[in-house]
Amino acid sequence: MTMNSRPVRERVVIGIGAVVIIAALWLSLAPTSGNRNQLPAAEARRQTRRTATELDQIRAETDRMTPALKGMVYDGAAEKVMPQVVNDVQALASRSGLHLRELKPLRQKKQGDIARQTLTVRFSSDFGQTIPFLYKLEDPTGKLVIDKLNVASADPKSRSVDVEVQLAFFTRETQKIGGRDERQ
């Protein structure tokens, strides 16, 4: 029997069967990659080792920097440390022969248990007295940092200048747990 002599229904069933067989053969012979986002096992192990090494380096760097950080940060809340900082800045100014017009705390910014507190200091002085005072403010052994500095001439005929300095310092709050200080 030829294909033309078969009834139409039989020809349709034979055609569908042929398509199914061809699709099954193609799927069984075609390479399957599974999840294309998945790395081969060797590459995954290599990346895991690399990440573990980087993590160990970061931990070692953190351990190395922690003692230095303690010397750069005030302990306690910024509200409790601010009077001490104001007194220190005023003492530096009086030793330098300056009179401060304004000491104004600005908004603090918290990130975790570290808070960054800024304050603005304004004064007028002879330029020769201003420079040593600014160097004393940002002494490397101290905890204050000059963020912004604005110097303007108060009088064009004299060496007097108006200065606005924005200082920053960092505080770390401690919490008592079990009778001893613990970092949060």
C-alpha cells in the first residue's frame, strides 16, 4: 500500500509519529548543558579558594588596623564627647593667641557604631597666627580632621583674615555587657 492509498487519518497519524520520532532523536543526541549559569566543579573550587584567601587578607588587615583606629576615635557618644572637643579647640586657640568667634556643632552621621561629628569654627586673626593654629588642629597624634577650610581677606590693607574651618571627629559608642565594655 502506498501512502496515497491510505485514508487521511492514517496519513496524519503517521506524519505526527514521524515528527515525534525525529524530535526524540534530536533531543537524545543533542548535548545538554543543564544549568548554563553553573560553573564546572574545578572552577567553582578555584573561586572558593580565591574568595577564602581574600577574606583571610581582609580579616588580617582589619586586625592590623584595629589598634590604630582606637587611637583615632573618641570613645562614647558624640553628645558626651563634644564638650571635651570644644574645650580642646578653645585651648589650642588661646595657646595660639586667637579668639574664636563661633564654635557650632553640626549634624552627626552614624554608620554602625561609628559616628562622624562635625563642627564649624569661625575666627578672625592675623594670617601668621592662623597657620600654626590650623597645623595644631590637624596634628597627626590628635583626633581632629579639617574637612573644609575657607579663608577670606578681612581687610585688603592688612594681613588679617576671616577663617571658617569645618572640623570632623569620629566617636564609637560602647555598650556594657556583663560588667565589661563590648563593642556593638
